[in-house]
Amino acid sequence: MAIEGGRIVSPPPAGAVQPANVIDARGGLLTPALVEPHIHLDAVLTVGQPRHNLSGSLFEGIAIWGERVKDLTVDDVKRRVAQVLRWQVANGVLFVRSHVDVCDPKLTALRALLEVREEFADQITIQLVAFPQQGIQSFPDGEGLMRKAVELGADVVGGIPHFELTREYGEQSVKFAVALAHEFNRLVDIHCDETDDEHSRFLEVLAAETIRLNMQGRVTASHTTAMHSYNNAYAYRVINNVARARMHMVTNPLDNSVLQGRFDSYPVRRGHTRIKELMAAGVNVCIGHDSVMDPWYPLGYGDPLQAAFVLAHYGHMSGAEELKRLLEMITFNPARALGLPDYGLETGGPASLVVYEAPGEVDALRLIPRRRLVLRRGRVVARTEPALGHRELKAETEARRALEHDVVAVHLLHARARDDLRGEHVDAVELAVAGQRRVEPSHGARVAVAVRRRDLGRAP
Ligand code: FE2
């Protein structure tokens, strides 16, 4: 592949041009940059604050977040978000749609994310969704806050109809959200029917409003887990209407595999949307990560491949052809949902690319390997050497020397490319201490120069 001026160009005849820089992909899989269509950046890295989710349910998660949100400051949000964005870039994610809770008269999280969107613009493209975590009709001045969020610069209008106080409020909230997006020429992405309640049927309202206001292709429904529990005749009808409305769907296997079915006795429902049936009807289905260490999901590091791996199991998508489609669900499909112009591997397109430490799609899913190289518009924005690479071994030796003796192994994560390893910035290190592995931020420490135990003591 040839790259010039940040764009993919036709390779010149051999020997015709001396390239300024040659990167050997060493047979690794190459894809366009990953696209994260559904994450809640304002909530990342808050797990356990102010308390842990003991039931594991969505509703306890919302209650805990309602307590945590009272302590939000712009700095608090920006610090946590910056950490996860660095992880995402290292994972090859260069396009992100983040929901942001706007049930806050000060709109603190949104103001922080608007600043982050600008500050990281040269590394990662961020779309922000005005997301009413506590509801639009059920929260004081919910409609006013949504409108203000859009006026401040939110790209997408959200909603959460199944959490509204009544079914009527839920319907009203969907109609309000689509109308607001229509008025301001924005996209729509609604948390829709994220429950095991088979009577939660707001997706049909969303499809109807999409068609009525001529918003086809501009509307996404996220989660739609209730569809798992619909009777087949109703599911068939609603899926056809979703296809007719040319809606995009986002399923979030990490969160929903642990949040759903919490009120069931045996047999316990899986609680995922009907992915295969939607795809068979021609609907664009994407995979989202949803949470990174927050009140709803205590794990994760922002890697879409992890979410795809879980969906291979939870969505019964382990068939040979199905496995390959999982990669599309974290690249091309979400690129369509976000309305990204200029995406893919075509000649003339931007060279925003990922090279994997794996030879093909199935191996990438199987191994979830670190991304060896991430390029944004032709520029290397992240580089991670193989676990046993020369640079890492050298860094490990030097870092161990600088650390106390109980650290038995240190692996660099997300190291930025530099010719000279000494003095290189790192964003995180993986430690193996007394048999336990954990990942910790190094706060921009320099390998073997400034990595000290005090830099490693703070968990993200
Ligand atoms: Fe979500």
C-alpha cells in the first residue's frame, strides 16, 4: 500500500520512486481504523465510586451513577476521558461516538467532552450524543436540557424511553428526540428497550417517527435487548419496519451479557437483540463497547475486538462466515452509522489504518492481539511492539532496574514510536506482581528514566 499526503494512493511502479518511509507490516492483518459507535466516556473509570454495583443490574448502575454525577467536575471528566482515549487510539479506534449524560443543570460532562473533542481532534474524531440518563420527560426541565445540549454542540440526539416513568412518557420522549434532531439537522441515537421486559416496545415508535420525519439513514437504535423476549410474530413486524426506516442498530455485548437476565430464575435469558434476523433483513448492525470500568460494567479497556469476541459466543456467531462479519461490525458498519465520509481502504481515501499482530480476521478475534501500528491520515499515532520484541525486552530490563524487586515483569503498553527507546513516553505499563497481572497508567513517565514506583501506584 502506498501513502502520500495522508491518503492511500496507487502504488507507483517498482523502482520509480524512492519512498520516504517504508513500514514492514510483516504479514499482519490490515483494516481501516476501528470505529466505536457506542461508549459512555463521561462515566469511564468510575467503578466503585461511590459504591459498587452489587446486584449487577442496569437499574442499580443508573442509581449509583446518579450519586457519582453530583461530584463531577470538568477536570475529573477530562482526566478520565483522556486516559481511555489514549487506550482507544492504541487499540486502533480513531472514530468514537460517545453518549454524554445531560441530566445535569450545569451540563458539566458535556462541557468537558466538548473541550476534549477539540483537544483530541488531531488524534481521534469524536461524536457526542446528548444522552438523558434519567429520562427526558421524567427529569426536571429534561426537554430544555436536551435543547441546550444540542445548541452547545452535541452532534446526536439521544433518549432512554424504557426508563421514563410511564409508557406514555417514553413515547413522548422518542417523538421529542427525533423532532429535535430534525429541527437542528442532527443524527439520532436512542438507548431503546434496554430491558428484558417484552412489553417495552419503543423501537416501533422510533421507526415510525424516522419514516414520518423523513430521517431514514440518520437514526440509530442502541441495545434493543427486549427484542430477545418479543414473540416471533411481533419481532418479525418490528424488524421489517426498522429495515424500512433504514435504521442502524448497535448491540453492546459486554454490558448486556452481564446486565440482562438479572431478574430471571432458570432458564436465564441472554438478553441480546436479534442480530442475525436484523442482518438477514438488511439492517446495518454494529458492535459497541458501551462501558469501561463504570457502574454498569467493571471491566474493559476500550478494545472493540474484545466486544466482538464476546458477541461471537453470546450471539452464536462462531460460524465461519459469521466470524468474518464481526470485524465488519467494528469497522465498516459503524462507519455507516456515524455517517463518516471517506472511510475504508479505497485509493484516494485517508490512510487511517490498523496493523494487527495476527495474520487474518479470525486470528485477530481469537488472539485479540495488540495493534502493532495505528496510522491516522498517514501519520503513526500508536505503535506497540510484540510482547517479546527487542525494544520491550530492553525496556523491561531497564524499568525493572528502576522498580522495587517484587515487580517481576513489566510490559510496555501504548508506547509511542521513537527511534531511541531511552526517554520514550509511555501511557501505561502492565505489571505482573506476585502472580497477579494488572494494567496501570504511568502518567507520561519516561522509560528507565522516570518510571518509579510512585508513578505506578495509582490505579486508573
Ligand atoms: Fe449505553
